[in-house]
Amino acid sequence: MASARFSLSRSLHPILKRPHFSSYPSCPRFAPKVLLKSHPCPLWSSSFSLCLQTYHRSTSPYLYSSSFSSCSSLSPPSMASSVSVGDNIESNPLLQDFDFPPFDVVEAKHVRPGIRALLKKLESDLDELEKTVEPSWPKLVEPLEKIVDRLTVVWGMVNHLKAVKDTAELRAAIEEVQPEKVKFQLRLGQSKPIYNAFKAIKESSDWHSLSEARKRIVDTQIKEAVLNGVSLEDDKREQFNKIEQELERLAHKFSENVLDATKKFEKLITDKKEIDGLPATALGLAAQSAVSKGHENATAENGPWMITLDAPSFISVMQHACNRDLREEVYRAYITRASSGDLDNTPIINQILKLRLEKAKLLNYNNYAEVSMATKMATVDKAEELLEKLRSASWNAAVQDVEDLKSYSKSQGAPEADNLSHWDMSFWSERLRESKYDINEEELRPYFSFSKVMDGLFNLAKILFGIDIEPADGLAPVWNNDVRFYCVKDSSGSPIAYFYFDPYSRPSEKREGAWMDEVVSRSRVLSRNGTASRLPIAHMVCNQTPPFGDKPSLMTFREVETVFHEFGHALQHMLTKQDEGLVAGIRGIEWDAVELPSQFMENWCYHRDTLMSIAKHYQTGESLPEEVYLKLLAARTFRAGSLSLRQIKFASLDLELHTKYIPDGSESIYDVDQRVSKKTQVIPPLPEDRFLCVFNHIFAGGYAAGYYSYKWAEVLSADAFSAFEDAGLEDTKAVKETGHKFRETILALGGGKAPLEVFVEFRGREPSPEALLRHNGLLPATA
């Protein structure tokens, strides 16, 4: 299939993802959302977004000791429990030296004094660096990494708490100090002494003797400095900085409006007939929501029931509610969130697009997409070429999907069969799936209890990558009692990483979606003892169905896939062998390659041995019947054309808005949405659809002109998994050998090597889209 291969060979290098030095936020965000980068998962389903967060990266100096000999031997930092909670700088938990962040005691009152004191210290450190800088690693890169890391870790803590434990007080505190943080990031990103020192390294006689990782760091820092405005004249730099400040503020406001608009909708139902069709888990969740809103006697059986726009509630209504009027009401509320009144994101979107274009022009680019692509594998043309190739391969299958729904609903006597609307698609898709494959997602839930799924996932990691994952609850402070903490050990039993997992939906305080982010990264420079590198810590966040009554958390298969996805991100962060902190783990990896390990891990949900190890009935312990597994496998390509087009629509719309769209021109953003949808959606969106108003990924999450990355990386991940298929999925020895090779390349090398080179080192050739089309059952369409 060499002819089907397409070139991914544009290697760039982002290290500190754009100083939006934004303390790289947390969500997978790699970008301008708030600080670091976090890795959110894509907008999965055809009617909702399951993963909406941003990417975020971290760096921190005094963070954590890497010399632990066992996971349980390190007692939790005493500081976490003894800190007093005043404005006293000495006792401010954000400023303490800690092994694990004191998430349990950080409050809104600590943010203003803590961040300001931190910035003052970092300003002093930067002054000193600029005075003493020399073009050498010890005099340039090491002190720079310490500055960046400290800000990343501390701001990352605050930003993470905003995502998982949101309060009005915390929002206000962050909003107040955010401009000061951005101002420092801009000063750091535009430092001419630092920029000139990196250029001097590049031009020195020692350049050729540097390791590949160090060359990547230097190249990336030079590129990022230019993209941060270091070369601009004073007046243009001042304009650039104003734009950056405003973009940061708008991104925060955008995501807050989405959260508030989602929380705002509540529909109390007292007549059970109105929610006929909802499964027991959904009724339990709706009763639980009602209890939280003051209806303390609510029960799953007798109600009342509270319907919300939080993903578990919304999805269950769309898929299972027989009441078509209810589906329509909830659907219309969902697609018009954050599009009116005080929470209207329309003017924010317009201003973001206008400012991004202004920024691009200042940097001598034609549009913002070119700025975004400057630190990615792809170019605009390459991304559009791939999207069109996948669109044409998916179109006929998607048209057939709609025809199948019409035919099936007509056979069931549905009056709406000849005129299916958006609120009918998920409902009839589920009925057709049940009919065609005899699979009911709700009936599968008892086989996917949270504890069994995690046990199976960790066992898979042991087989593939030779690691052991052990519970370490109590070792690190957590922000909620449901949060789990784990230690990762290598084959010798030595700890190599840690991670938090916050699995359950909490709509009153936690943002929607699923994401992974770093807490701290692996680093030689930030070692506690001067010998062993500091160990990486990650956190994974999901919004799956919580336990109810005496039932554990029983997961849908999609929720299982989401956990595997986020764990893939975490593995790349935790299993890195890169000691240069600026390119360790997920840092410095081109954005369009970063979804490779996450999407790769999803494939294992369909692997017989893996699935059978997690699919045990939570009451009887019986395994998922073999015939059900085969049906699940067959159903994998169900509506694959439609789901593929959905992702292509998001990616195409994103690129269109950041290449050809003219702010304040003759076309509105919603006109562009409708125009793009004609080519990418068999049933165009309703005229009043305002999905863009909740598109966190591109307006608040670092995926601007980058949403195509999901499809780009999906090609890489499917091809990577096909290496295991070629080796033989039933051959344990071959699977372990291939897993070891995957660990030593894709997971180990971090941003220290160009992602195309890393892929070729693993696969032995450049990537091909054949495996992706084959997995999706779309290959015949390209013949």
C-alpha cells in the first residue's frame, strides 16, 4: 500500500508550547488555554462532546523527590496537613516545597498572594538569568527550565482546581492575577538575552556535538521566541502583548460560560411516563441530581428526576428516551448553550478570531492557521489533503447510515421515519444497533465495573510495557474523596511515576469532558538528590457515571474506551526516559502527534483477552459471553462513516475559521458552520445550532487550527496498532516484544526526537492511512 501512503514529513519542534507560557493548562491542553497543555479527548459522538478539555503542560522546580524506594514508604508531605490557611506568605501552600501538590488545602484565598509572591521571585530569577546568561547548558537552559517549571507547576495546581473544583471565589482570584502571570510569560518569551544565547548555541562549533534532544530544545526555543514576538519592534511588541493578554482573558471567559450554561439547564420530571425508556442507571443518576437540588426524597423508582445537560444525563436522554418531545427540548437546549444573554459566547468567538488574525499579521503570517502549523508536523495543505481523503472515503457510508436509520424506524412504525431530525438520530441508532447486533449498551454496564476495568487496564500495561501499577491512596493529598492515586513501578519494583485519577461526573463543580495533564515532568535538572531524575506525575480526569446506592460505578463501553484513551496520554508522560525536562514525556511533542498513544490504547478495548479480563459481571463474576464479544466487535464499525464525518466537520470548520474566514465580513461564523457542514454532514445542522459557542477545544483549549490533529494522529495510532496485528495478537511473546519496542520509542523518547522519526523507528516505515480505513470498515470506499 505504498501508494496510499501520505507524507507526514514536516518535523518541527515545540518545546514549551508557545509561551502562552501559559502555565500550560490542564486538560490535555497544549496551549493557549490557560497555561500548560492538557490533553483532552476529541468530541466523540454524533450528538455530544465527550471530551472537552485542553492541553496543558507543566514544569516545576521544587517539586518532587525521585528517590522513593517504594510507593508506600514515602509518607505524605507533612506540610499538606499543617499549613495554616491565611494570607501569610510563609504558610501559603502554593509556595511550599512539596513532594506532592497540597491539593487538599489550596483555597481561593491563597491564589492572589501566592501567585504574586511567586511571580516576584521568578522576576528576580529572570533578572539574574538575563545578567549572567551564557550560551551553555548550565548557564542558560538549566536556570530557564527551573523558572518555567516552577510557574507551570504552581499555576497548574490552581488551574487544575478550577477545572475539578470550581467556585466563584477561585474564578475571581484567578481572573485577577492572570494578567500578571501572562505579563511575566510574555517577558520571558520575549527575552532577547535568552533568545540570543540560544542562537549563539546554534551557531557555535559545539552544535554538532549536542544530543538530538538538546538540538530540538534549542531549535524549538528559537522558533517559539519568534512566535512570541521577540523580533517585533517596540510598538508592535506592545500591540502583540495586548493581544495575548486579551486572548488569555477571553479563553477563560469562554470556558466559564460553557460550564455555567451547561449547569443552568435543569428539567424536573415527576411523571415517570415522560422518561419512559430511560435505563435504571440513568434514572438513578437523575434521582441523584434531584436530591442534590433539594428534593431529598427522590428515588430512582419514584422520582422526581432531574434531567441536566451534563454528558451522562444528556446522552441517556438522546439514546433512550421514548418521549420525542423531551428529546427535542433537551437537544435544542444542548445545541444553543452559551449562545444568548450574559453567557453568549458569540462576541467572544468573534473577538478571538479577530485577535488571532491580527497576531498572525504581526508575525508576518497570512492567517492564524499558519502560526499554529509552525510548530506542528502538518502544513495547512497537508491537513486539508488528509481530511478530504478521509471525507471522501466516509461520505457514501454516512449516507447509507442515514438511509438505514430511516428504513429501520419506518419498519418500527415511527411517524417521524420520513423526516428524521437530529434528536432522533441517537435514539434510532441505539435501537438499530440493538436490533442488528443484539447489543444494548445499558445491559452491558454490569460487566464493566470501575474496579474491574482498572484492573484489566493495569494488567494490559504490565503485559505490553513491563510495568506494575499499584494503589497508593493516602500517599498524596487529593481534591476529592473519589480521587484515586497510583504508583507505577518498573520490572525491578522501583517507582518510576505516579498518577491521580478523578473518574466521576460532578456537574456542580467539574467541567465536562475527559483529559490528562501533567502535574510535574521527569527532569534531571530538578532532581532532589542531584543524581536520579525527578519522577513524573500525571493526572487523568473523566466524567463517567458515579456509583449509585450499593452499586459501583458501572461504565458504558464508550466510558471504558475513554479511560483507555486518557491512560495512553498518561503513559507517554510517565514512561518517558528523556531526562531533559523541556522535552520529557508529552512536552515538546508536535501537537498533531500527541494523540498517537491515546488513540492507540483504545484499540485494546476490542482485543479479546483484554476485554474478557475486564468484562466481569459485578455481582456474579461471570465473564462477558463470547457471542456478545463477537457482536461488540462487529458493531465497532457501526455508523463509522457518520462518526468519521463528524470529526472531519469539526476539523474542517476549525481550519476554515483560521484560514479563509474574515472577521466582521459578509459571512458570520454560523454561516461558515452551515457551509462547511454541507460537505461534511449528511443532515446539516439546524439553522439555530450554536455548537461553536461550546467548542472549547479551539476557543479555550489549545486546538485552534489543530483539531485535525485527532485524525492525523488516528492515522499514526491505527498504523502503530497494526504492528501488533502483524506480529499476531494471540502470540503473547510477539505482543510483549512489540510492546517493548513501542515503549522504547513512542513512549520513551518524548519530544527529544521528531515524531515522524520516532514513528519510523517503531514501525520501520512512514505511516499509511490503510489501517485506519480498515479498522473503520471504510477501505472499500477508497478502492
